[in-house]
Amino acid sequence: MTQNATAQRASQAYRGAAVAVPPLRAVVMLLNGAASYLQKSLQAQEARCFEEGHGHLTRAVAILRGLSLHLDTARGGVVAEQVFGTYNALILAALRAHGRPHMRENLQRIIDSLVELRQAWEAVEVAARTRRGPTDPANRR
């Protein structure tokens, strides 16, 4: 799959999730998906199913790429730029780790980073939900 097609699929996944659930919940779900795909990639590589492992890695990278492309730097400013850099650093680290001698340790660190990032977004989501209040229709999604 070409990079453009991968980016398009990632963008469609983000838009689809954003329509079905609130945006912050979509980010949490997508980060969870990226971590899950990296875990599956690691398991497939260890089982010597290299094509399957590469496919899972590609899906994880597509999710992270989609998330990075949908950041609004006009509204988010420096924070959005830093999150963009974080997503891209995770992408590069995952691609560099794949198939290398210390892949397990490196991918596990990336997965742990994604879990930590997901937990941070969950905290933001809870804070936003609390600010809106229980009667806000956006909380019922």
C-alpha cells in the first residue's frame, strides 16, 4: 500500500470514529488501537509470521499518522505541535524497531508510551466531560 493510500485510510478511520463518538473519545480509542496493533505485530514477528507482523505495524502507523494529520495547530498552538512531534517520533521508532535485534524491548517501550498517552487523553476527556456537566447532550454519546 502506498503512503498516500495509507494516509487516506487513516484519515477515513479518524473521521469515522469522530462521527460515531466525541473527538476525545475517538483519540483514546485510536491510541488504544495503535497499541493493540503494535502488540499484535510483535506477537506475529515472534511467531515468524513476518508479513502479518508488517501488516499490523502498518495499521498502527496509519492510526498514528491519521491522528497527527488531524491536529489543529491554529487552535492548539505549541501543544499541538508537540503532540504532532510525539506522534511522528513514535511512528519513526516503530518503523526502526521492526525486524531489528532488540525489537521486543523497543516495541514494548513504544506500546507503553502509547498507553501512557492514551491515559493522558482519557484524563482530558474526563475533565472536559466534567466541565460540560451531566445535562449536556455531548456527554450522552
